Amino acid sequence: MKAYTEVMPFVNTPTSIAAALGMTACGAQGETREQMAKVLGFAAGDPSLDPAWKELIGALRADKPGRQVQLANRLFGQSGYGFLPEFTARLNNGFDAPLEQVDFGTPEPARARINAWVASQTRDMIKDLIPSGVLTPLTRLVLANAIHFKGDWEQPFKKSE
């Protein structure tokens, strides 16, 4: 839980939060899934929602004049851990979140790999999502979500504010 609580402050959009919790719910069962659904207000983890997630992610990524959106999801899992194929397939198909195997036995190279992926997905706007010391040899899975938005606003922000 330490990694989640330390990384969470960098999550800054409702879309990122919804996607991350939607992906997490896909791996939950029983009472945990029921509680997530109750808190989120929708049938979190229900496989029938996977096409809707896929459609939402595709719509957000669609090129439109005056707007650039990069939305990326990925699982970084301990090499050889044996994640359930049904779970990884659902996240890959519904959330476009493939599983990349890393070795958390050596946490710093794994952290560098994850941070490099996040930086590449956010055009270097987020470079160190996971601080040093967060990952340990006991880490088994990091669910990463990155979103980068650049667009024209109806009412532009003043840089001085």
C-alpha cells in the first residue's frame, strides 16, 4: 500500500483516477469488488464494461483540432509471477494496458524503466512519478496510468496566475 499512497498525489485527473480504479477493480473479487462498485457508483470490475472503457479511451485519444491527448495505461509486473491470463487480457483489451515484466528484485532499474515509460507518454512533463525507495523486492505489480493534455481553452489561463 505504501507505493500507492506515495504515488497517488501525482494522479491529477478524474479520467486517470477512474481508469486506474477501473483497472484495479478488474482484479478484485467478492466483497472487495462489491465495495469498489459501491464507492465508485458503477459496476466496477464487471466484464460487460470493458467495451465501454475501450471506447472511452479511444475517444479521448482521437485527434481533434486544437487538442492533443495522450492517454496510456500499462501494467508492470514481477517477472515470472504468474498473473492470471484473464486479468492481463482484460486490461490489455479493455484498457489498452499491456503487461510488461520487470524485476522488482532490483527495484531501482524497475523504477527507472517505469519512470522512463511515464516520461515518454507525457512528453517529459512527468519524469519521476515513482520516487526512490517506493518499490521494494516485495513489489509484484505497478499499475501505471499517464495522461498528457495540450489544447486550446475556451478561456485561456493567465501564466501570471
